[in-house]
Amino acid sequence: MRELIGPCSNCGKDVYCRDGFLDGVYVDGELVCFDCQEEVEK
């Protein structure tokens, strides 16, 4: 099962929840995709 959670706050890419697991992270209250995670955390 795949459910759209929302866009990445950094690049705008759609972030999904797949079978109960988020394909991204929340950093400082913002949804961020895994591709942008390291860049945003710095």
C-alpha cells in the first residue's frame, strides 16, 4: 500500500508512506525526502 503524505519541503518531490513506513523524515517540523535529508540536517 502506498499513500501520499505530502511534498518535500526542500525539493518538492512527493513523499509517500509505503506499507506503514515513511519514505522520508521530519526535520525541524518539516517533511523532507531521503535524498534531501543530509543537506537539510547540515
